Amino acid sequence: MRNLLLVVLISSCLFMSGCTFKKYTGKKKRRTSTTATATATAATTASASSANPSDHDPSDLATPIKKPTSHVSTGTTATPSAAPTKNTAAKKPVVKTLSQASIDASKKKNFAAFHNAAQNGDVNAYVKLGDMYLNGDGVQRDLVQAAKWYREAAAAGLSIAQLQMGNFYRDGIGVEKDNDRAIAWYTKAADQGNVKAMLRLGQLYKGTNGQESNAKLALRWYRQAASLGSSEAQFQVNILNSQPDTTIDNALLLKTVQAYAQQGNPLALHEMGDMYTDGRAGRFDPELAAKYYKMAANLGSYDAAVKLANLEYVDPEIVESNQGRLSVERAARSGVAIAQFKLGEMYYRGIGVDRDVATAKDWFLKSAHQHLPVAESMMGDLYMLGKAVPRYYPRAAFWYEQAATHGNTYAQYMISILYEQGFGVNPDLTKSVSWYKSAEGKGDSYAAQTQIAKNYADGIILLKNVNSAIKWYQRAANAGYAPAQAALGDLYSDNVLMPANYDQALRWYADAAAAGYPYGQYCLGLAILEGQGTFPDPHEAANWFARAAQQGYRPAQYQLGMAYFEGRGVRRNDIKAYGWLSMALEDNNDITPTTLSRLVDRMEPDYRDRALQLAQRYQQRYGTEPLIQKP
């Protein structure tokens, strides 16, 4: 029984995750899922709209490059030194082709014609102008102007514009997010028979986007859409009919949808993905959502393929399978901008494909040409780094400014720094301050500040400058942003960029931990366990490991399992040790076959079944699926 249990456990891990065992070294395992989500979202903003070196780019006409003479500085914010001489022989002048110039001239002429028609009261021209401002077609992209012209058309009674205004208010595009106003515009469009507006109303009344659920109103709109031939609406009617009360019982809804999903219904599989994405399933589980979206996409659901591509990389392995890559690629090749960006990110990071920065750049560029801000920002990063494109600061500044104009917070901070320091642009303190103010106070400003700090700490995109890194981290950390607080703890404890200051590290880890940030809780546990900045206290360390472990953070689950295995700060408990270590094993978190063998070997026979049952409960509560099956 002991050997069978051990073999099943180890072989299951090897089969399911392809992991190899390695000895725990005592070093912290860096958290990448939450901080990197914020960082990747901010950093990736820069990669989609850059042109390849042969494309014309307005930044080619910018001032000469000011390149730093050194990539390391320990003082205050460094200013780049003298510009190198351009190698004019190596770079041919870039000239816009006549056909491209003609296309641009034609677009501008069309915009002028529609603008004139709109000034004369043509309501259809209102819609066209709104669309042109929305997409930057013949005019600089301007979401506020787009909303203005769509509002004119909507007020004139055009249902397509009313639908778009509902979308704008639902998503906060060109206007402040406001569900009540979104519902008001959707209702106007639905009253004119617009099926898409009916579906949007049904979706909101199901309790999505922060809206209070109302089963009766959701059913009303879904039934109306179903009567007009919508199969999606009919499915929603079927799953909502079982709701006994006005307020939707999501637990009951989940069971109903699961029953349809088990029959292979693509709409049900899609709905399961939605429920695990927005938390209506009882928890936010992007991995499980991705699995359902993949199944729906393989059954022909285009919308599910797009949503799969749109998932944040909370865990890089969400789309690591070939099946996931194909779903994203289908959406990308069909022209979905966010899918193009995600596919570029997969190639850039080597997720599910061989790493290929040149191919990544091509997909980023396609996405950027559709004015996706995160892609434009990523192109700025690529030109700063010189990856798959020449290192060319004027072009980087161009793309950052494009992304900044389209509302990307990270790019607004980056272009502010470039104007302050004169990288790729003439120094301009007024513009620097203006862009900085544009970025401040936005919902993602703290995540963007954290990424800027990381740029300074890494010394790859910006000059390495520990003082600047601390300054930017502290802006977000002092506002209570836990990832920045934990990053400051790392900076003070790593003894790499500056001498270690364990008191400061402990302070920032404690702040992040108190905010409920699992990586901060884990790091605080390690600091307390090792006596860094405080007296060693294995019991208190175990308490912090437990808090992080219960949020699903694998390194903390390993530490808690070892605490129970060794009786370190807690009473030795082989059953709990097995439960937590089995969770850590799923993530290949520094566990050895020897440890497992010793654990199983010393268990009493009747404890082994109990340990297996506990491990399965832990997987259901703190993981995604059972690691092992009972033999």
C-alpha cells in the first residue's frame, strides 16, 4: 500500500505536469502570478503597435538619439549623456510609398466629408464619425470624441448607436463606467428590437460587471431575444427557468449549467468559462475557465476562442497546451486585436510555443495597427530594448506616446520620463508633467508605477538606478498597493542592488501581508522563520504560511507541509503534511522523492487513506483538480 501510494503520487505529478524533482534550497521562489499579471499587463501594453524597421514612422523625424553611456547608476535619476553619431550608411532613409500616402490622404478626405455632413445634421454621419474617432481612421484616435458622436446618433434614435453607448458606459470607454446609464441605452436599443442589446441586458441582470442580479429581468430580456430567433438567448432561458427567486442563486445556476456542459453543449461550456472568470461560480479560477473556453472553442464557439485569448496571464500555463494556442491563433488570424497581442505574448515568452521574438513582434505590430494600447506600449518597450527591432529611442517614444494618447497608464508614465530625460525626444518639462498628471489617480496607476520601478531596478528598459526604483515603488506602496510593498521588501532583503536592510524588508512584507497579498504573507513567513529583522519564530512563520497556502500560493503550501512534516512551529502531523505537500508537488515546488518516501513510510496504514482523502479535499478547496486518485 505504501509503495503504491507513493508511486501513484509521484507518477501522477510527472504525467500531469511533466515536472522533475529538485532539492529545496531555502531560497525564496519569486511570485510571478500576481505581480507579473500587473507587470505583464503594464509591460505588454507596449508591444503591439510598433512598426517594423522598414515601415514609415513619425518618430524617424524626431531629434537625435540620446543614449546613456552607462547602464548602471547608484545616484539619483540619471540623465543620458551625449548622443552617438548615427550610422547613416547602415540605415537607409525610410520613405512612405505613394500608395500609403494616397490611402492616408483618402482617409482624411473621407473624415472631412463625414464631418461636414454631420455638421449639417446627417445622423448616419454621426455614427460614421464616432467609428472613425474610435478606430483612429483618418483622424487621431479620441475615445471622448467617439462617445460624443455616438451619443448624438443615439439621441437621434439610431439603435446601433444606442447599443454602442451602452457598451461605452458598461466598459468605461470615453465615459465613466456607469451600469445604470448602460442599461438605459441598452433598453432604448432593445425596445427597437435590437437583439444584441437584449442579450447585453440579460447578461448584466445575471449579476455581471458589478450589477445586482435580477432573474426576472434577465429572463424577460432573454425571452424577448429568444422569440426573435437567438439560440444563445434560448439557452439562457433554459438555465434561468430553475431560479426560484428574483436574486439569482449562482450555486444552483452552476449545477444547471454543468448538466448542460456535460452533454457537450458549447453554450454551456462557454457559460462555465464565464462563471469561473467573473467569480459567479464561487471563486475566480482562470485555469478552469480556460479549460471550458477551450472545449467550447473546439466545438466552434468563436466568442469562447476570443475570451480564451482575452484571459489575463494570472498563470502562464493557462494556454500552454497546443489546444489553447490554436484557439488563440484562430482568433488572432481572424483579426481580433487582443488575440493578436496574446499570441505575440505567447511567442515572446515561449508559452506553448518555441520562443520567437521576431514572430512575437509581428503579432504585436498587427495588434498595434488596430490601436490596442497595450500593444503600442509593448512596441515602445521593444524599441527601448532593441529586441526584434533596432534599439531606437525616437521610435520607442513615438509608440509610448501613441499608447499614452489611447489611455495606457504605463505608457503615460514612460513618455513622461522620456520627456524629462530627453530620450528620443527633445527634453520638455511641460509635456513630462502633463503626461505624469494624466497617469496619476487612475485605477491601474499603482500597477504602472510598480512596473516603472521594476524598469529602474532591472536596468534593461531604463538606466539602472536603485534610488529611482525605490522612489517609484514607494509611490505605489505608500498608497497601499501590496505588490509594490512586497517588491520593496525584496529590494531591501536581496542584498543585490544595495546592502540588505532586513528591518525595512520586514516592514514592507508585513504591510503586504496585512493587505492579504499571498506573496507578501509567504515572504513575511520566511523572514520570521529565518530571523531576518526580527527574532526567529517558527510558530508565527507557520501562521503566515498557512494564510498564503489557503489562498493557493504553492511555495507557501510547501513550507506549511514541511512545517507539519518536521513539527516546525506546529505539532507534527503527517496527514496534514501529506495534504499540503501534495499540493506543492503539483507545482514542482522543491520537493524530493526522499521526503515523500519518508513521509509515507512512517505513516500508520489507516493514516494513509485519511491522508489521501485530505489531499483530495485540499485540491478541491485550494487547487484546481485532484492530483492523485485513490488506488
